[in-house]
Amino acid sequence: MRWGHEASAIPKAVPMPDTPGPLGEFADCAEFIVVSNRGPIEYHFDGYEGVNYVRGAGGVAAALSCITAITPITWVFSAMTDGDRHVAANGHDIPDNGKKRNGVLHHNLDPHFVLMPPQVYHKYYEEFSNRVLWFLQHYMWNSPYEPSIGPSDYDAWKNGYVVANRLFAEKVTEVISHNKAMPIFLLQDFHLYLTPRLIRQRVPECIIQHFTHIPWPEPRYWELLPPGMREDIYRSLVEADILGFQTRQDAQNFLDSCQAFLKDARVDRSEDGVGIKGHMAHVRVYPISVDPVQLRRRLRSARVQAYVEELRPFCGEKTIVRVDRLEPSKNIIRGLQAFDSLLATSPELVGKVKLVQFLVPSRDGVPEYRRYRKEVMKLIASINDRYGRDGWKPLEVFYENNYDRALAGLMLYDVLFVNPLIDGMNLVAKEGPIVNRKNGVLVLSEGAGAYHQLREGVVAVAAADVDGSCRALRTALTMSLREKRRRAQILRRAIETEDIHRWFENQLTDIASILKRSSPRYLVMSSSNR
């Protein structure tokens, strides 16, 4: 689950596998700088204590927390709240001199805010990142009608997205230590597509990696974006040394797009790279994952166990669980329609099977999201009105940002229903099989990035196939215990083998390879530091 304050905690140091790994080859001569829109902390005004800070909302911090467990990092991120802006404006980037407070900070973390005018941030984040790039990259536009790129979109690009990326580049070049260490920039996601080129201009001798956490569409869909914006994005990204994507299809779409849009680029299919002006950008696939050890440790907490007991009365003889941010790409309406169809076509299940739906508020500032939320809530009420009886109702809904309660819910499912239209990965599909105590069945749509790793153990559905999803739910609910155990074992093995540490270790391996192959400065520093 890539949401919620609790989801983005910086855990206690968890050692990597006993082998030295790629980090040991260059940790003494490299400086890691993580750059993301959201960071691991955020400040809020407290009526009693002035400004206080909590764990940051969002999933990037959770995914990257493993880095702080093994090496010091500098983390550059947006000042998003009024408290953030107050602290950044007063020059207090590092709270309490970097000391850990309330479990929020890790001793290896050196955080720095990017401060920008609120109007610039709104245009960069709400208007362009969320309403243009997010919709584009999730195929969420109804293309006969939208988008209609107009003056406000060009303004959001020029006076929001472009300006914000420049401010990020200025900040990261300001905070690098300027010692003998090689700067290694780990840029995260769709908010920072213009930053690689800007960093390269300021720090030519560095390593830049950009990882995209969301899907990458095919070239024909990118053609909905104006050519100037599109080309600026691609020309910036190929200034990176490594471009990471969630799936092989995402990486392939990027290579195809470079071939289509960058006429002076050389796309090397054998090496999965893009060469331009003597520089090679290496395109790699790093499916993001979860930390099974930390998840299981968290399950033992008193808070999670209390939620488990609280949720038991909401379950049925058989329980279907969903955990979704409330947004159109999660395909919640079709999921509810499939559940409605299940009850309509299998009346013997009424009174026995329940759907427990955890919905997390998301992007309430976007009109399309507000409209979608109203439609979801209307359909939930309709299903409960149609099938509820004698104090029993088929649907229980928790509309909140509460990671621990959702985690408790994942422990209790007989069926986990995850059917996004298209997702970068969908970590719920990986968290569920790790924490579930009932050998529950995962019904997973082919649109989830996780499908490619987990397909041998799931009941697969096409995201738009409501009737097929209804049949899949019935299959999962009636599956034999032996088959359930077999599938659950397949899922656990796949997730544990490719966990979050392996995700990051694979990136380190590629970074180390580039350093050795292309950086004389690295070779000199390596020999002098040994």
C-alpha cells in the first residue's frame, strides 16, 4: 500500500543479506542523493508546541527506506505543508540536528526541503503532474473528448512544472558535499522528468538514475501531449545514466517512444539503451516490492492486533477484501459491479459472503476524482440497500487513511480482489499474500504491474470484464483448501525472493557497473580510499 503516514515510516535499520553486495564496492566514495516530490517527513503547526513533524504521506519513502538502513543519504523533497514552508524559509532543513524523534528519522537521513511559491507548486503538482501526466500515463483520458490542451495547461507547464524542476535541480546541486565522493542522484517518478537534464548541466560528472513508479504508455498515447512538452521530457530523461521502470512492457514502450520522438537518438535493442550525443542511457526493469520481514514484524504490534479483533465482526463466513486509493485507475466501480453480480447470480451467498472495502482518500482537489468518489459511494449504498437484511449488509466500508487497519484487514481475507485498469505495480497485491493468515486467494487483473511476477499463483481477470470478474470471485470463494495453499505458497515465494532489498540491490549492481565502466574519477577514488 503506497499511501498513508504509517505506510511511509522509516523503519529501524534492517541489514542487507550477509554478502557484501554491490554497495560495498563503492560506498566509501559515493554520495547518494534521493530526490522526490514527497519526502520521509512533513511539518505541521501544533497549537501547543509550535511546529512538529510526522512521517511523510506517500509510498516513495517506504520504498526507499531500505537505503537509509545501509548507507547515509541526502534526501531532497518539496515543502508541501505550511509547516514545511515555515521550516524551509527559516533555514531549518535538518530537524533536531538529524536526531531521531518519535521514530520518524533515521540516523542515516539528511533531509532538505525545496521551497517554491504556493502558486508554482499548485501548477506543478495539481495541474500538470496530477491532471496531465498522471492521467496520460494511466490511459485515463477519454480521448475523443479529453484532454483539450489549452492556455491553462501551457501555463501549468511553463510556470509550474518547468519552474519546479529547475528549483529541484538548484537545490540538489546546492546540497551535494563537493568532496571527493561521486554524486549519485536517485530521482523518483513523474514529478521530476525535467530534472535529469538540469542536473547534468550543473554537475556533468555524476551518476543519475531516474525511476518511474507508474506505467509508461506506448508512443501513440504520448502523442496526445504537445510535441514541445513531450520532446523536453524525453530529451531530459535520456540525460540519465539509468532509467528504471516497473515492467518490461513499460521499458519497451519507453524505447519505442525514444525511437519515435528523438530523431537523433540511437536505440540499442540488444543493450536496452538510448544513445544520444555520445551519452548512453541504460533502460532497466526493477519491479518494486515490499519488505516481508518488516511487514510481519508490524503485524505483531498491539495496534494491528487490536484492529484485527475490531474487524472480525465485520467479516462473513467468507470475506472478500479490497484496499484501494479512491481513484479511477483502481477500477473500483467495476469491482463493485462484479460483487453485485456475484450476489445476484448466487443468491445462496447472500448473508454469507461480505466485501470489506478499505478506501483511501486521494486527490480530492481533482474534479474527476471527486466525481468518481460520489459514484463509488452511490453504488456501495445501492448494493447494501438491495441485498441487506435483518441488520446484515454485504458491504462494509472504511473511508480513511489508516494503514494499520487495512493491514489487519489483509490478514483476514479469504479472497483479495485487486483489479486496477493499469498500475505501476500495486503493492497491495504483494502485501496481502505476505500478511494473510488464511491462505487467501488473490484475484488480480492483468493491468497490475504485479501480475507479471505473480500470475502463476493468482486467479487472473481482465480489468474491464465484469462478468469474468464475477466468475473469478466465485472460483476463488469455492477453491479447495489444497489449491489455496498451493497458490499461496507460490505467491509468498515469489514476493520473498524479489523483495524490496532485492529491488534496491539490483539498482546498486547497475550503478556499480556504470561507475566502473565509465568513470575514471571513480577508479581513482576507489584505489585511493582502500
